[in-house]
Amino acid sequence: MSTSPGEPDDFTIGGHGPDNDEMSAAAFRQELNELKIEKLGNRITIISVIIPCLIGAIVWFAYMDIKDRMVDVHDTGQNEVQDVAETLGAKINAMTVDMAKIQHQLETTLKDLESGMAKLATAKAEKSEVKVDLARLEKSLSDRESATSKTLENELKKALTATESRVAEIIAKTAELEKSLGKQTAELDTAIQEMTAAIQEGKSGSAALVAQIAAQIADKEKTMAYLQKELGLVKIKANTLEQTTIDRKTLDRELARIKQQYQEEILKSQAQVSPGKSAPPKQPKTSESISEKDLLQ
């Protein structure tokens, strides 16, 4: 603190001079500085104590807050993990059930496929066998048709010749029977006329002669009735044979019918190839089994 030259120094103690004032001012300033330094040191001490405390409090509060949050997060995460685990377990169980169903379906489908493959292989084998059998059957039918046609033609020609010979024999026998019947009739008429004349000439003839003549007449009548009956039967047989006589046109029609029958059998055999193995066709009639009724159909 400075003073003007003319004024008395208020801080002068005991009448000291300017040097003392300077010393006092310096001591005061030094003391003031020391007080300032002490206050500053106290402040620094307080700050150095308060700041760590504040930092510790902040850290403690932050730790507690983080701990609470971690506990919440842990609980929430644990619940979520538990929910996820339960959901995952349910999905795994459902997937296990689905896998079992799929495996069962695959096993069933595999069995069906194996059965179908076996059936397909069997069907292919049967189809091959049917084709071979059909080829053999067609060849056999073709050979049999040609052989049977020739055999039938020969047999029918023989039957025609035999029938014509039989008809000729029956006609000759009929003529012979008619001739014999005419002769017997003439003899009977002559005998009747003779007996009638004898009766008229000798009306006094014995009863025995009349009885004998009556017996002869009865025998002649029986013979004539028998001959007429035989003649009727022969005529019936002749008419039947004439009706059953086979000409060339009938033979051609019969051969055409037999050929058509073979073709129908072949078509039936081919139609039976697709469902399964075809059954052997019926054997055609041979010449031994063909009757006159079959030839006239």
C-alpha cells in the first residue's frame, strides 16, 4: 500500500521509517500469499478428497445401476432362453414325430414299389411267354389249318364217294325190292285167281281146302305187308341220303367255315394277350368227328 509524501503513514508503528514500511508490506504480502497458498492448499486438499469421493460415488452408483440392469437382463435373458428352449424342444418333438411318419410312409412306399417292381417283372416275363406261346400257337394253327384243310377235303371227297355208292346200292336194293314185291304180288294174284276158279269149279270142295287156301292168303298178305314196310323204310333212307348228298359247293362252304373258325380262334388268342396268359384254343374238329349234320350246317 503506498502513501503520498506529505501524509503520515498510517501503518507506521512506533515511528519507524520507510524501510520498516516496506518490510511490513513485504511481510504482509508474504503472509497474504501464505494465506492464499494455505487456502489454495486447503481447497486443493478438499478437492482432492471430494473428487475421489465423487468419483467413487459415481462409480458405485454406476456399478449398482449396471448390476441392476445386468440382473434384469440376466433374468430376461434366462426367461427368453427358457422360452426358446421350450419352443425348440416342442419343434424338435414335432420334427421327430414328422420324421417317424415320413419314415413309415417311406417304408410303406418302398414296400409298394418293391411289390410293384416284382409284379412288373412277372408281367414282363408272362408277356414274353405269352408272345412266344402266341407265335407258336399261330404257327401251329397255320400248319394245322393247311393240314386239316387238305385232310378234310380228302375225307369229304371219300365221304362223298362212299355216300354216292351207298345211295346207288340203296337205289338198286329198292329196285330189287320193288321187283320182288311186284313178283310176289303177281304170284299172289295168280294164286287167288286160281283158288277162286277152283272154288267156282268145285263148289263142293272140302272145308280143309278152304281153310288151307285162307291160310295161304293170310301168309301172302303178311308177306306183302312186310315187303311194303321194308320198301317204305328203304325209300325213306334213300330220300335221306339224297338230301345229305354233298356237292362241290357244300364242300367249299364247309372249308370256308372251318378257315373262318381258325381265324376267329387266332383273334381271340391275340385279344387275351393283354390281360394275361391266353388259354389254348379249342381243337378243331377232325375228319373223324365231322358228322353229316355238321356238314349240312
